[in-house]
Amino acid sequence: MAQSRKLDEKMLILLKQGKSFFHIGGSGHEAAQLAAAEVMRPTEDWIYPYYRDSALCLGLGMTGREQLLCSLARDEDPNSGGRQLPGHYSKKDLRIISQSSVTASQFLQAVGCAMAIVREGTKEIVYASAGEGSTSEGDYHEALNWASRERLPVIFHIEDNKYAISVHV
């Protein structure tokens, strides 16, 4: 938890110094995210994070250096080669899937992945997370509908951080 918080603080400093161009913090989310990382199986399960999931990604095996490279949009950033927004983590070998900035769009992708798991008959689990604001989006409700109707192996983790612009949970 301390590493995630320190990285968050450092990334904010880099933004204020003009060395980074964007920052979305994950402070306050560390305990819930690390609990999720503890039960997921990196390299076996599929992870659809959202932009505040820095602690989750660290808990799954991403390094602080990799997250800083993402924040600074460097060529050696393993997430996207510096082309993705900071906080939009991905790592192929850990099955962390890159996300879009569009709120709740990862849920339908996660459901599609879970449908493929069922069809293939494998034992993976899919994890998708977001803030409470995503629960106001149609994508979230469509994903819940499909997942429950098909009894899919997908976990929806909603973190109420009180940041939602429209409707709080």
C-alpha cells in the first residue's frame, strides 16, 4: 500500500513540475485493490482495470518503474510505448488489459472475455473494476445483465470514491 501511495504522490509532483501531462490518482483505493490482487491469479485470470487501479496492478506484479514510465509517456513504457494516457495500465504477460478512458467501457469487454472462457471450458476468472460513477452508464447495466443471465465467471468491483460527477452510489 505504501508503494502505491508514494508513486501516486510522486506522479502528482511530476505533473506539477511539468514533467508529466496528466494524472489520475488512486490514493484511498489501495486496501480494496490489494485485496483483489491477492485473490486473482496473474497470468491465469483476466484483469480489466480502470484508471485508478495502480495498487491493483502493483499487487498483480507490475513494477513502480513501469507505472512511472507510463505516467511520463516514455517510449520504454511497457503499457503502450508512451501512447496511452497515464494510469491506463496494461501488461500482456499478467493479462492486464488496456482500458479506454470512457467510463464503464471495460465491463462489456470483460463480459465478452468471460463468455469466451465459458465456451472454451477453461477455469479463468475475469475481474473488472471502476468507480461508482460508472454505475450510471448503460455499458455497466448491459454487462451486468449478460453476466447474470449467462452466469459468467466475472467479478464486478465498484469502488465508491465519491468522485462521480453525476450520481453517487
